[in-house]
Amino acid sequence: MLRPLGVTELPVSPPHYKREGRALVNVLFVCLGNICRSPTAEGVFRELVRREGLDAVIKTDSAGTSDWHIGEPPDRRAQEAALRRSVDLSDLRGRQTRAQDFDDFDYVLAMDRRNHAALSLLASKGRGDRLHMFLAFAPHLGLTEVPDPYYGAGDGFEKVLDMIEAASRGLLDHIRETDLAR
């Protein structure tokens, strides 16, 4: 669960953290339909970043590799599970990934191998290094994929949230060490 975190060691929004009108670090979370896993990851990570006072320097978005749910809000079950952890997803809407995402985002994070493969085909030359499996930031889980809870058991959304919270903490630690330590 997301719990209140200690005071961040970094000052909030120091001027050198911004670059030409955009955040220093831009993160895109991607699943298949952009109604379960990726909006949940966006919401959890966005809330973690906000609690750490880094929301002016780290921006988030989510997308799906399919066009099935463009403009739709996250799945009701995903929203309910997230709200139980004080994470609000209600403002998010589905969109499809596009090649431009590899220019706009520093991290493009796939929830599973299928989405990773689709994103690999979409990445422009020289931008493939921005693509990662999201759970690579939580190696202690021993998993590589965030399973799709859409058709699964009732506790699937809670299990996915546990994985997403762990990977979000690992991702933020990584960003602090590699992108914000400059």
C-alpha cells in the first residue's frame, strides 16, 4: 500500500530540474487497452511522485497498444481498488500509443511482453533504449509481467496494485539516481 513517505531529500522544483517547458522526466505506462494496468500504474506513480514533492519535475501518462478504449475512463474495478489505497484514477482517459511517444517520454514502460513487442515495433530508431518492462524496477518480486486483471479473479486488481506499488517505488529510486542526481 502507498503510505505517507518521509520528506524528500531533493528540494521541490529547483530551476535546473526543468528543461525547455517540459518536465525533466516524462514517464509513459503502457498496457493493452489502457483501462486496467497502465492507468493504475500512472495513478499510483503520479501519487507517489506528488507525495515526494516531485510532481513539477516528473510527469506521467498512460496508453494502450490497442485502440479499443480510446477516451474511456479506467475500468470501474481498477478505480475502486485504487481508491481503497487513496489513489484517484477518475481523471484518466484511454488513448493509444503512437511513435511520437518515444520522443516525448524518457521512459516507456510495458506491462507485459506482448505490449513490449508491440512497442518495439513502434519505437523510432535510436529511441528503443527508452522502452522497459515495468516490473524490471521491482526485481525482488521475481516477476517480469504485470498480469491483466480484466478477466481474472476478484482479488486480481489488488494483486496488480501490490506489484505496481513495488515497481513504482523502484522506478522513482532509479529516476532519482539517474535523472535527478545530475
